[in-house]
Amino acid sequence: MATTAESQTTAPVATAPTVLHTGTRFTRVLGVLTIASLAVLALFGLIISPEDITQGESVRILYIHVGTVWVAYLAFVVTAVSSAAYLWKRTRSLTWDRIAGASAEIGVVFMALTLLAGALWGRLSWGTFWVWDARVTTTAFLFITYVGYLAVRGLGGSHQQRARRSAVVALLAVLEIPLVHFSVKLWRSVHQDASVADRTSNVTLDDTMLFTLMLATVAFTLLYVWYVFHRQRVLTLEDAMDDSGLDLALAERRREGEVAR
Amino acid sequence: MKDLGFILASYISAFGAAGALAWWVLRRGRTLARQLPDEDKPWT
């Protein structure tokens, strides 16, 4: 049995936290770059880029619409890849699960913004906020699927149970992305087909408009990377908080047991 | 500019939501980081 003196020397010393945030030098630089690129995007999207010959000024909404949907797709693919990395025994780590969760949360927010910007653009171009069109409907379905994924993550159980069941859902949910992308080819749709990314297309785009479109994807991608870093660190802290709460509850039970004896 | 209300609504909603989410993530991180030891922060 340890003496009082021994237990004093071996007992863990509780230290006050000195790091009171989830940032690093890298994320701070990334944050500044993101804010700068979003500011330039607003300048080009709202003022500098010209209006479209057929769409007029409403083309400005498409810089937001395309940029946000790109990030939503990226986020859901990253969720699936991270989930596969968790399920694969060689790379199994809760860090992958937290990256998957963080990425899906951001994807859901960006998908909601895509639907909102699309509705505003649709009101100007199609005369209505919503149509039960193949692309629009499958996109809404994708959004609801990932809201479901987040709900699955919120179910009870251990961190490992959460990681396993949500990883399976993520790998099934990502199969919807090709369906959304090719919906305009599979069914009759009022939504336009791929134009800029399609090399066989004869669509020509003004240089400033193309630059603004590319800038939107870059700016929103930087924002996404910044979010993932911070959000997965917050999830790490939430898990640690859960664990420490469990440790405290167990210690409390042990003390109660000792008193009862 | 024609249709200014719709265009501004799309930009304000996107930038506003992005800013609100960033603020919430940073605030949540700071709240939790204050309550946990540095050993639980692998990025430090």
C-alpha cells in the first residue's frame, strides 16, 4: 500500500489550462486569407463582373450558388472518405470520425445556402422560388439525408458506437451525390446542365465572370478548410468533456460504495 | 441595379451564415478549452 508521502508524489497534478482556444498560427493565417478572398469575391460578384447577356444581373447570385454547392459536395465526400478511414482497421481513429462529423455539419449549412440562393435565382429566372425539378428535388433530398446523418451522430452510446454507425450512414449517403449531379441527364430538367466544366459545351464565358466563379470556389473552399480545423477541435473537446464527466461520475460512485461499506 | 433585393439577399444570407457559424464555432471552442486541461488539446 502506498504511504501518504508516496501518494503525494505520484498523484497527478491538476494544471490550469493555458490554451483557451482552438486556433493555431496556421488557422489564423488561413482565416485572414479567407476573409480577404471573401471580400474580393463580394467586390467582383456585386460590382466588377458584368451582367449576363441572357440572365442579366441575376447571374451574380450564381457565384454564391456554385461556390456553396461545390463546398457542400466536397464536405460530403470528405465525410465519406473520413468515415471509410475510420472503418478501416489500420487507420481507425476517432479523429477521422470527428473530421467526418465536422465536415458533414459544414456541408449541411452550405447545402442550405445553395438551396436558398437557387430559390432566389429561380424566382428571377423561372418566375418561381421552387419547382419539383429533378436536380432541385434530389438536392433537397441530399440535404435532408445529411440532416439525418447528423441526427444519427446525436444518438446515445459511446464515441466508438457513434463513429461506427455514422460511418456506415455516411458511406450510403454519399451515393446520392452522383444521382444529384447526373439528375439533369437522367430526367427532363429545367435546371441547366454543366456548362463551364463541360469541355464539349460551346458556352463561352467572359473572363471576369469566369475569374469570379473560380474565386467563389476558392474562397468558399478556404472557408471550409478553416471550419473543419476548428470544428473538429471543438468536437475533440466535447468528447474529452464527455469522458471527464464519465470519470467524475465513476469516481463519485466509488466514493459512495466506500461510504456504504 | 435590377433585382438588387434578391442579389443582396443571397450575398447577405451566405456571408451572414458563414460569419455566424464561425463565431459560434470559435465561442464554443473557447468555452470548452477553458474547462479542460491542455493535455486534451492535441493541436497545442
